[in-house]
Amino acid sequence: MSDPVADSLLEWRAQFPALESCVHLISHSLGCVPAKTADDLREFAEIWATRSITAWSEWLPEVDRAAARIEKIISAPRGSVVMNQNVSTIMAVLASCFEYTPARNKIVYEALQFPTVSYVWQAEQRRGAECVLVPSADGITIDTDAMCAAIDEHTLAVPMSHVIFSSAYIQDAKKICAKAKSVGAHVILDCYQSVGIIPLDVVDLGVSFACGGSVKYLCGGPGAAWLYVRPDLIPQFAPRVTGWFGNESPFAFTMPAQTYAENAWRYMGGTPAVAALYQARAGQSIVGEIGATKIRAKSLVLTEQIIGWVDELGFKLNSPRPEAQRGGSVVFDFPGASDVCRELNRRKFFCDHRPGVGLRIAPHFYTKAEEIGLFFAELKKIRG
């Protein structure tokens, strides 16, 4: 049975013709490519071909245009976002801002953090950091009170996930930010699993920094990651991980020492990956135009349907049931899930599998409600 909420955004589906040859329930990992992406990349190539070195006068403004698109989606002030290539690099840039002292050297994050983020902060222990991981009692959620209790006057930074990648659990970022602020610590909110699927207001949440990318629900592919810096903090840090585009005047070629830009570009580092910004433009624009509030409403309808299928088939649900705690994906497990996932992908019923938690699937604004049933019908066929 169709649902008015789930059907209301299907007018946008025509902009994603790739959906007509598959069932795409993998937007938590790789959003579907918009048709306009090919045109935008041709525009990038045409500028390169016709303008040669003078292309930079058009390419560099695209960096700020991309940042402005993100600012709209995350409700950030103008000029508070800068683009980068990936969250790993962004985390390294932010880690390089801090100095670790005996009085304040503690880094707190959840034990269900995405591994790449953990790798960066674990490496900071070479410089004197002390990493404290808050455990999960059930492998799905992280207790908010436990996170807050781990944050004390010795805490320097809290690089936390807004939505846990392996379970889709939404953390209470606002409460954790309030605790961090009360002791002088900085929350770095990784929004990769929330941007484009959950309404975001980084000012209201009270984060010091936020980051994410365009690979997933923003339907922009790799290479167009972003960093939000709270405006009053922009001039307060001097990243050790830096580069010539972090300079106040890159094309003056001053050296040997870095003279940082006064704006968010001081966190840029080296040459931006401009082609990726053209590539990500269509998806970011579409999500910005629809708005995450409408997308979230549809997501909740369809993820509830998925949970109904999981229960009917007797699978183990590894995502939260309550709407307020559930992000854009649903994770479930059963014996042989990894092999079934491979076969589903071969048949173009796109999903993924993560060790220890099982299959992950995520509808998006372009998903037809009936595709949920088609997916589980195919899964049943494969299992025999």
C-alpha cells in the first residue's frame, strides 16, 4: 500500500535515471548519482579545456559555492564551512590544532566510532593525548550519560559520531555538547551518517566543529567533504596539518613560515579537489532544495516498513526501534547474511554488510515504497 508521505518526494526520482535499473537501498554508503552530475563534470572539463591556467579564476569560487550549499543544509552561518577531500584528513587537521598538556590531554569518543576517525586520534597518543573510549552495552547504542560522565576538566576534544554507522543510532549530541562546553572541551561532530537524511542545525547543537562528506545521502560521490568551524573559533587555532591554500595569500608564495588566512580557509590545507566539487553539486543542490525535514519524514515511514519485514522474517534487528533514536538506515542480521548480501548486489538489489552487525539498507527520498517489498522478496528467494 502506498503512503502519501513516502510518495510525496518521488517527483525527484526522474533526476536519478540510474534507479530504473536497480533497487538502490545503499544511500547510507553511496548515494545514487543524479543525471546532472555528468553535465557538471563536463562543465569542469570544458573550463579546463578552454581556459587552461585561467580556469582557476572560476574553479576557486566553486569551493566557496560548495561550502555555501553545505551551510544551507546544516544551518551554519555564512563563511563557517570550508571544503576538504575526506573526513580522515579533516580529523587530522583538527587534531593538529591541539596541544596536549598534563592538565588537559583527554580525547573522548564512543567505542562504536567509525574506524578512520579512531585511527587519527589514537595516533595523537604519540603527542601526549589520552584516548578514552566509551563502551556500548548492546553493540547498538551508546549511553548518553556515560558519554557525559567520561567528559571532564581534563578533556580536550570529543570527536563523536552524530549517527553510529554500524547501527544507525542517533546520539544526543546537544546534551553531550552542553557537558563538553561546561568543562571547556570541544565537540567535533561527525555528521556523515546524518547530513542529508536528518535535519541539522550545528549552531543549535552547540558543536565547536562538525564534518561530513557528500558520498552518502548527499548523492555527491567521494572527494567533497566539508568542515564547519564555529565562527568565533576560526581564528583561534593554527593547524599543523596545513598547506598553501590555508595561507592568507596563497599566490604570494610567502615562506618559510605559514601566515594563516583569517577565514575558514585556514583549515583548507593544500590544493582543493575541484572536480569533486562539481561532481557533488547536483546532489547537494537537490537535498538543499527538498530540505532534510521532508526527507526525514519519508525516511521514518520507510525504515518502519523495513523493521516490519525484519520482524516478520525473524531476523535480528541491530538498529534502534524508537524513531527518535533511529537514523536513515536499518541494520539486521541472520546466518549467512554476508553471502546473501553479495548475491543481492550481483542482482542489483544494492545493500552492504558489516562484520558483527549484518546487512545495512537505507531508503532515501527517491525510493519507491514498493521497492522495500521487492528487496525482501529477492532476499527470501536467495535464502531459499
